[in-house]
Amino acid sequence: MLALLGWPLLSAAAPQQLLLSSQQISRAGIVTTPALATLAGEGTPAGNDLVLSGTVVAPPSSGAVASAVLDGVVQQVHVTPLQQVRAGMPLLTLYSQGWLEWQRAYLEKASAARLAQARLARDEGLYGDGIIARARLDESRDAAQLATLAASEREQALRSAGLDGVALRRLREQRTLSPLLTVRASRAGSVLALPVEAGQHVEAGALLARMAASGPLWVQLQASRAQLPLLHVGDLLQVDGCARLRVTAISPVVDAATQSAQLRAQQVGQEPCLKVNAFVEARLLRPAQTPGGVAVPAASLVRRMGEARQEYVFVANARGFVATPVQATPAGGGMAWVRGAVVPGDAVAVRGLAALKGSWSGLGPASDAPVQGGQ
């Protein structure tokens, strides 16, 4: 469970009591601060040492194009570059003889499917009365299925070109063909480019408009080797005076030339202040609380000679201080989250640590046998 919370497992190190009187504590200039259950909320920057810089980019999935499904001549352009469009909004109108052929073929197939279904219904009645053989009924059923499939194929072609259910029903009822094909936006976004103009002939598959779909942007950031241990996937960043970002990926590779690694962060929300290709700076926002841990100043963490990987804090009690083993993770802003025999409100030494380490090493007042807890 501890590993699932993101904490490394504690070592076998035990707390040790340091016997110090109040006079000794005062002479050594030892100052304490209480351990905190929570820090300021996620809106609080973690410190100026955690400022990242990078460039705003568009996600690969945000690109969209509108193309011609048939050849034709551009009759009218309905939008302009940089214009915001809604899904289904007309972009261009083409005059296409092929569009007439598609509509005619659909009406033919739809009529054939209706006749085949009527013939099948009649033959089912005749078969029920014992007038026709089963083989004739099977032939009618197969013919109806094939006719319906052919009509559905032509209907899907018209839908792919932009006709919706209402337009298809109107076409079947009125049976009025039109050579004008309207190309519509497949999703909401901004028109980036219109490489065609009215009167221009275009081939099937030709690019008619290039668009950027609406949605959160990405920011590609650079983090130094010193900053990397403070950053994790899921962390929140704040762009000054603009949007928040959430870290979605951290490169496992450090660039040999710059000694930095790339991070990718995604915009939280869709504030219009971020612009593609803009250079931005973002500050790390620290979490308000970490499960199973308390917050202490990072300066209160010490290591003992010969225990390079084990960190301790000195927790005050009635007999002096207890050197308490902890596992720490950075919280930013000069703070750290620690897990161990430390509870919210415990007084943790932040100054005079050299005197405490001397006592702990046997150079000052004696330390007794290991104790449990840091009360």
C-alpha cells in the first residue's frame, strides 16, 4: 500500500533520543517549526527555483483538413483565414457534375430497394398461402437484401460528402438533384489556410481548407537536472497571468549538450491566452496535501555519516530531540513531504542542526539507546 501511495519503503533505521536540556538548546541556537498536515493550495507557486520555460504547440490530433470528395469548380468561399467555425458550418460550395451522378445513383438504388422489399412482402404472403415454392421466396429475400445493401452504400457516400439525414429524406421525397456540393467543417476550430479561390477547378481529393480544431494546447518545456527530481507526471504548472498546465510526460533522456530533459504539459481548460509557437514560462504548483505524510522545511532534513540514502529530522520532546528516520519527497518552495514517526504539530529543528548532529555523533551531550516515536 505504501508503494502505491508513491512513498519508498522505510529502512530499518530507528529513532534515537538526544538528551539536551533547555539551556543547552538555547545556547546552541536551535530553532524549531511545526510539521504541517497541509500546505497552501494548488494555487500557490512552489518557488522561483521551479520555473520552466518552453514553447506552446498544437497537439497532433488538433490538425484537420477539408478536401474535395469529387472534382468540380469552386463556386463560393464562405469563410476566411483565421475565422472561427462551428462543426457543420459551410466552408466552400463546389459545382460538380459528379455530384449529380451520385444523387441519381442513390435515388435509383433506393427505388430498387423499395421495389425489392415490396416483392418480398408479396412473395411471403403467397408462400404462406402455399401458392409459390420456398425457392422463389428465398430468391426474393436475397434480392431484397442485395438491393438494400446497394442503397445503403450509395447513402453512405452521400453522407460522407456532407448530406445529413434531413437532406437525404428531402432528396428522396422531392427527387430534385443539384450540382452544388457544400463542403462543411467536420469539427469546431479555426481556419488556418484556404488554398483555393472562387472559379478554381479542383480534383477529387484536393485540399480545400486547413484547420486547427478547438481544444487544449500543449507546452513543450525544458527542465534542468536539478529540477527533474521535483517534477512528476500529473503536477500542475501555472503560466504567469494565463492558463494552468498539467504535466503529461517527462522524457527519461537528458540532452547531452544542455543537460536538460523535455517535459510535455497539457493546458487545463481552453483559455485563449495561449498561442501556438509562443514562448512561455510556467511555475510549479505544489499540492495541498500528500497522503501519509507531513510537510517540513527541506532544510530540516539531515543525513548521518555512513547512511547516504537515509534522511532524518530532529523532533523535539521533553528530553531533548529525537533523530527520526524519514523518507522525503520534494514539495517545492523550500518544503518537503516526509513520512515517518512525525505527526502534524511536532516541533522539527530547522536551525542549530550542526550542534544536534554533533551530539548525535557523540561529540556533545550523550545520546541513549534507540527509542520509538518522536513525541
